Amino acid sequence: MKKRLLLSLGLSLSGYAALAQQKITDGTITDKKLPNKDAIFELESSNKGLLHTRVALRTTTDAFPLSAHVAGMMVYNTATNNDVVPGIYYNDGTKWNLVKGSKGDSGFILVESQPDKDGIPGTPGQPGGPGTGVTIVINRTGTWVYNPTTNTWTNIKGPKGDKGDAGVVGVQGMPGTSGVPGTPGSGTAGAPGTGVTIVTNDSGTWVYNPTTNTWTNINGPKGD
């Protein structure tokens, strides 16, 4: 009975210790410091990093693979789909946002597709607007380019132009002439029936020689 009480007490104390623990270290840092008082959880290492959960996002507006958007959720996206690229994303409660540094001289141009929206987009990074850093938005109204200096969007897709004039009607060509008839009774296209030896068409009057299997046009050229 005494052993059981001691075991229960030990488990209870270890539970409190786990709740109070705020720091995990792998021992590679010899300068022992107390956990940061403002952090609920702290990692410490000189040669290891934090490995985020790796998932495949669909779009910044789709909560997938979550069941709903959760503010503060952070993942590493492995997919290149629609407006998402591989990288660390955080969720602001309404959409996924790519974690990135300030744009350099030749940084990425972030494009966000909003196929279910109309009109001028909102301010990037703000509720109702595209993700932080997005400078191009494509929606049902057009293609919008953002100017961060004036905080304005410009639609570079102009209105549909007027219908053009009808083209000039071309001259109808002359009908072609029929050529030499085919072999009588052969059944091929343009061939006369069996036994036929004379054929008149728009090319002339043709006489058939069954010995040489040839036709001769006896209709000479038109005189002057």
C-alpha cells in the first residue's frame, strides 16, 4: 500500500513538472539559462532547427488540409498550386500567408487568383484583401496591379473593343474542268459504264481505245 502511494505521488509530481517545463534543450549550449518568462515553450540548440509540419496547400483561401481556418496555425507547404508556393505559411484566421523577408531588387512577384470575387481588391495583408506582399490579383473583373506607394489598384485589363468592320468579299473563282475519263466499267470515280467508248464532258469529246486503254479528245481547240 505504501509503495502504491509513493508511486501515485511521484506520478503527480512529474505531471506538475511537465506542466511547468517551458524549455527543451539538446545540451549543445553550455551556458545554462532559465526559460524565457514570456514564452510558453522554448527550444534550445546550437546545431538543430524546428521542423514544421509538411502539408500540401491548395490555395491561400482554402483551409485545406485543415477543416477550417485557424489564426496562428503555421505549416510548411510542399506544393506549387494556384497562388501557393513551397515555403512556411501562417494562417490569420481567414487565409494562408507566406512567411517571407522584405522584397529585394529582384524578388518574387506574388500573384493571387480570386475567381469568386469582383471589383477592386482590398489592401494586401488586411482582412478581406489578398495575402501580404501580393501585387497582382486576378478576379472576375480583370487583372489588378497594386501600387504600395499610393495604396491603389489598377486594372490593366481594358474594356472589350468595338466590333470590327466586315472584310471585303473576294471574287469567286471559275469552276474547274473535268479531266480524262476513267476506264469504262472500272467503278472508279469519273469512269463511265462498261462498254462506253465515247464520253462528252466540259473538257471535250473523248473516244476510248480498248487496246491501249486510252482516251483521245477529238474536240479540238476553239478557233479564233
